[in-house]
Amino acid sequence: MGRYLIGIDIGTYESRGMLLDSNYHVVSDCSVKHSMSNPKPGFFEHDAEDIWGAIFVRSRNPCCRRVMLLLKMLNVLALAL
């Protein structure tokens, strides 16, 4: 089996992931909603563990579940924050 790349864009209330094969063809993509806290006026925070969990651990999305199975074959993990 070939190598894969994954790109993840962590947005304000939703994260999006895309799984590509070694020829840069989209194998699958997904989006998962997550939370953002507002501890005091003008301050906003994301919980990294909550986001990672929302995308890969708790997600029932087929793309996200596939990524968990393919993590050993990833060449690159790119995160956009």
C-alpha cells in the first residue's frame, strides 16, 4: 500500500481534514465540529485534546476513522491554526 498525506485545518468551531494518496489525489475528506471557550471578555481558547479527540477519537466519520488506521503510513502531518 502506498504512502498518504493528511492536511488538517483547525477553524474556530470546526476542523477539516483531507487525506491524499502519494499522487495527491483526494482519498477522503471530512469536517468535525468542536468547541471554543471564552474564559473572559476578549479571550478565546481551543482545547487541543478536545480538537484531536473530536477529529480522530470520537468521530464516527469514515474519513477520520480511516486516518486512524493509516497513521503509520503518513509522511506528513500539516496543521493550519
